[in-house]
Amino acid sequence: MTAGYSSTPAVWKRFCQDMLPDPDLTQMALMNYLSRDHLMQALARGRSVEQWLGPTIEGGERLLKWICVQRESSPDLTYSVVLNEVYDDRGPHLVRLPVLDVDQPEGEISSFASGEDALEYVINELHGSLDRFVKEGEIQEEYEIYLRHRLEGGS
């Protein structure tokens, strides 16, 4: 999470209000998140969920990170967490930005025996939040919020 803000819903709302100057962007950022019940139902049904982790600076380069959690179609029903890292070149489409590791263009994949184990990894290792998942395909909207804020002079 961003420095000075925890990942609770109330604090996330304050973060959105502080960081997004446009009230419409704040509302959009808060409306699309899955409840915990919907998150678990989506995973149980084999649907992917995504979460924007945001920008980081590594080796002097600004990177953008997001994750995807999905149930694999294998017979043992394992779950995977895909950590996507791309260079921030302010391109209009997140999934088309240059990847950090060309040897892993699909992202860094970690597998787990259960959806609960996958989500625990997201929280404990990737510093994600159960309260900020979106449906598959909606990560582009999260990126557009970031881009708009960044292009208006934010960090």
C-alpha cells in the first residue's frame, strides 16, 4: 500500500479522496471493488480477479505492478497468483507496456493449493488487500485512474 495509508476500506477511501482530485475518479475507484463474498465466489467459479498494486521505483526505473489470481483448469484445482511488472512509459494500454522480465512475459507465477492460500500470499508477500480486487479485465480502469492522476501532476 502507499506510504501512510493502510489497506482498510475507510483508509483506502481517504487515500482515493486525497490522491484523486476529481470526485468522479474517487467514486469510480471505490465502486468497482469486489466484496469478500464476491471475490471468493468468483474464484470458486473459475473466474480471475485482479488488483492494482501501483507504481514502485526499482533500479532507478518506475515500474507498475498488478496481480491476477485465478483457478487453474488442472484436475487438482490449484490456484495461481500472477505478478505482472511493466515499465511505466505512460502508454494508453497497461497490458501492452514493456515487461520487466522478457524471460517471463506472462509475469511471475506462484501456485497454491487453495484460493485462501493464494489470497494469503497476496496480502502477506505482495502487500495487496482483500478489499481492492476487481473483476478480470477491469485492471485497465485502475491504470487509467493512475495515468490521469500522474498526468495531472501527481507522482
